[in-house]
Amino acid sequence: PLESVILKVKKLDMGPPCKILAASLDPPDYSQIVHAILILKEHGGLLRTNDTGEFEFDDGELTYMGECMASLPCDIRISKLIMIGYLMSVLDEAIIIGAGLSIQGIFKWHSEDKMNSFNIKAKFANESESDLIAILNAYATFKDMRDNKYFNNETAERRWCSDNGLDYKNLHEMRLWIDEITKRLFQLN
């Protein structure tokens, strides 16, 4: 996403994003750059002013939140969710939800049996009707069972995932995302 590219340009202190991106092999439209900068300002990644304190429509000074967003391997909105999770003392849960949103999806969707797919997700949501809570609970259940050696082998893990409407491959990819996000947050202190 263009927002992430702009944050990296700002973090590397390469100059105004419009000038740097205009020199790229396939430059985005000026309006797209300005729109991405506006989104970054709205989400707290950039200040409304440049490094000299003057208002700039197509630039802004990088904030600490922007530095964190640039360091994390996910969308800026998910990065913001994780940072708010830290402020609200629910960082681990925010990381899990953020990782779950960063991958294709941990729930299997069966088009021929939509009601069963919906019921499986609702079971993990614990009557909250929230997809985010369903992701959190499904991963927490899987991790807890794995940590407590409930599964004898990979086949048992795959069978449990299949029985519970979860995608085995995506759950493991989610675990890798969680580890990577955690590692990068540790580097940021």
C-alpha cells in the first residue's frame, strides 16, 4: 500500500514523498500520494506540518506512531489497532487479532453449507457476534491445545482444525505473523 511506502520514505528521511515517488519507475498519481498522506495524517502516522512546522498539504512530519507503523509488517490500520491495544493493556490480544486480519482467514467457508460455516464462527465468537472475537478465541483455543500437548502429531492437529472449521495452514501462518509482529514490537521497546 502507498501509505506504507510513504512511511518508509519518511522514516529513511529521503525527502518529500511526492518528489521521491515521482522519481520511481512506475510513479503513482500525485492525487493518490496526497490521498495516502491524508490517510496517514488521519491515523496519526504523520503530523499536519512538515519538519519546519509549516502546514503542508502533500507532506508531514513523521510521528512516533508513524515510525511504529513503518516498522510493523501489516496495514497501517492494523498497526494502529495493535498500538491502541498496547495503550489499553490488551497488547497480546490486539496482536492476535491483527495477525488474524493480516492473513487470508482462519475459518473455512463452505459455500454448500453456509449455515454450518456461520455456526462454527459464531461458536468461537461466544455470542459476541464479533468476527474479531471469533478470530481471537479460535487462535487461543488452538494455541492452548497445542501448548498443552493435546495433539499427538500433525495429523491430529489437522483433524481438529477440520472438525472445527479452521484452516490449518492459515492458523500456522497466523502464528508466524504473531511472532514477527511481537519481535518487531520488542525491537521498538
